[in-house]
Amino acid sequence: MRPIRIIARTLVLALPFGPALAAGPASAAPPDAIVIGMVLEPPNLAPTSGAAAATDEVVYANVFEGLTRFAADGTVVPGLAASWETNETATVYTFHLREGVRFHDGTTMEADDVVFSLDRARGPDSTNAQKALFEGIDSVAATDPLTVTVTLTQPDGAFPFKMAWGDAVIVAPETAGTEATAPVGTGPFRFDRWVHGDRVELVRNPDYWGPAPALARATFKFIPDPNAAFAAMMAGDVDAFPNFPAPETLPQFEADPRFKVIVGTTEGETILALNNRRPPLDDIRVREAIAHAIDRQDVIDGAMFGYGTPIGTHFAPHHPDYVDLTDLSRHDLKKARALLTEAGQTDLKLRLALPPPSYARRGGEIVAAELRAAGIETEITNLEWAQWLDQVFKRHDFDLTIVSHTEPMDIGIYARPDYYFGYDKPDFVALMDRLAGATAPDERSDILKAAQRMIAEDYVNVYLFQLAKTGVANAKIDGLWENAPTQANDLTAVRWID
């Protein structure tokens, strides 16, 4: 991955393409407002019941808050809990809530709301996409209005980390039912309106418990087409595009002093996911053949214009416990063909379902061509995000798909029996159970390394690359995240500078 940098050069280059938006003169935002570009429109605004990264990109740390939260550097810091402590066995956590916190409807946020939120997330009727985060909870109790005690079924030194996920934000029982379309949180911004197909608007929360944000208004504008995103930035109709979909145009922005290019890392493991439940993908020889058929660097260069780091397992390379296992699935067409012959699959045709992001659509064409070279034909279907969530993620109706998993350190998804790619290996589940009970750093590190190797050697999926964070912003905007420790556009520290 290219080094993190913020660039603003003075050389001006001629723009090679991209029509200017025919909407009259550019409407630069005033100093207390910002327009943020996003590729995908969220299917809903409920982070506690959806799996879409676009939801958190709008509401995480802006509208909703949890007991803890991720800071810009990836550390876990206090959120609605000012502090917490645990017992010696890491089985009982006591959270001390901040005083004077109110939901956007004016009601007080207290311990009972935390109890409701965690019990709702772990309950039998929970629709939380990350329900596994809460499975270790035995009970949640409100000791007093500002104290919550969480008792776990076994030791878990990572529990504060789990509570920092967007799926663990605190909601009130009175407004949880309207969370998807009219979210009510405790954050520095409150929901104003959603113009479907176009934008979501937030406004400053005047009763926020913490420091007031510099911005009075934030608009999240949805622009799925890379050419349109380029034109919108150049015209000034968008002030910042933190996850810019046209990395091939970054040199144009680098050369223009009006802009700065921000390139960093994400938690996004981009994979060619395989449906391990479905023959012939339940045969490890077929999965390994597919892995050897793909040249990761071709995908990075062709789909991401060189931005991305090759990975050989489902783990971020910037994590200290990462193991480089790329050689296990190195590009080897001869080996891929031999494995298919051994498996009796010399005339194989698979379905490849592609969600909207450019890494998937562009990458899918490259993957299809490389599979064809190995003797595997693919039928490509382009899906909108809501379709992908329903067909692939929920109903598991697919053979192959390309998606970036942007949740932080989420290797535990491989232990879920009902997860969309259907690994469900008891030995891996046992590893994750050991990890949950381990508190010593060395022991946790050994388990994580073993887990990485197990899924790589089982060729559960084809591990392509770690998604880079390529952003473009007006040069006068300060405070945007360079890296993405979670899927978020945190606006709490964003401001305009002279």
C-alpha cells in the first residue's frame, strides 16, 4: 500500500475526461457546513440491525454513540461510558455513564437504555448483523441510573473493543422502532432529513454532552458513478469524498492546489467469497484451484490502480499479529488446472454476484477473465446493494462474490455457522472460543495467528487485498480521518480552516 500522505501540488494538468455537472455555478459550502460524497446510499440508518457499511459511514459517532468508540488511530476510547473497570477474570465489566446525556428527542440517556440496547442486540428476535458481539453476555443490570454491570459467560478481554462497533450503539426503547428511517441517538449531530436516492442531511445537536462540533450542517451526497464523483469534486458541489471511487483520477487532484488527496489504510479485507455450502465449492480442491487462478496484483492494478496491499488471509496487514500467507495461494495456472482435473471439474461454470462498489465491478471482470484462463466460466450478475444483502448475505444464493469486509478485526465471522460463505468448521469455532477466554497478549496473538493460517489453508475464500482509503477533500477542510479503523465518516473534529 502506498504511504499515508496529504498532497497539494501547484502544477495544474488538463483534465482528461468527465463532464462538468450541468447544474449552474458551483455552490461552495459555507464555513459551518459540509457536503460529503459517498458511493453507496445506505439501505437504512439503523446500525443495530443492518450489515451495510454505508449506514455506519453516515451515523457512526455522528448520530449514534456506544459505551466505547474507535478513535481515529484505532484505539478504543470512552464513549457514553466515561470509564469502566473489570474484575480479575474479565467476566464482569462495570461501566460508568456520563452525566447529562440526552437523546435527540430530549429524553435522558440512562443505564436502563444501555440494558435495553444490549438485551435487544442479544435477544432471540435480534436482527443485529453482528449478534456474535453480544453472545458472551450472561446478564446486563442497571446498578443505578449512571452505572451498568455486564456479566459475561466467560472471560473476554476484548469486550470494550466489541462495544465500540457501530452495531453496539445505544438506542432508547421509545425510538428504536423508527431507527431505520428517523434515527434518534445521542451524538453531536441529529438527523434532519433523507431525500432518498440523493442525500441524508444532519444538523448540529445543540444539547450535545461533549464539545460542540464546528459544523452546523452536514450533507451526505450519494454519487455511485465514478465520473460523476470526479465532476462533482471538481465543480465544488462536494467538499470531500473520503472514499473516492475513481483512484485513477487522483493525480488530477494532486496537481490542483484547491484539493488535498488523503491516502491511508482501512480495515477492509477485500475477498472473492466462495459459497462453501454449495457443491462443488464444498471441495477444498476446487476452492484452492480458484485461489491459484487469481493474480492479486492484477486485481489491485486493474481495479484499484495500484492502491491496495495483497493479503493471504482475512486479517489486516497493519495489525501486529498479521501473518503473510500470500504464498499459499500464489498465482499458478498450471496448479489450478491440475486441481480442477483431480476434482473432476474440467467443465465448471459458476455464478459471480457483484455489488456496486468499483472494486467489485472492476475486480469482477478481471477475476472472471483469470478464472476463464484456468478453465472456469462465470456468469456475472450486477446487484444493487439491497439485492446483494438479501440474495447473497441473507439467503446465501450465490457461488462467488466480491466484497470488502470493513469491520475491525472480524476474523471471528468464520466461526458463525449461518454466515454467508458457510465455513462452519468446529476446529475454528474452538479457536475462537479459546480467543474469547484468553486475556494474556501472547496467548491471544498465538491464537489469532493460528486462526489466520487455518482459514488460509482451508481456502475458505480467495483473499485479494486490503482496501486502501483514497480520499479527496477541499484543501481548507481539516479533521477528516486519514485511516479507517472502522467504517465511518466521523465529523466530530472536522472544520474549515483559512
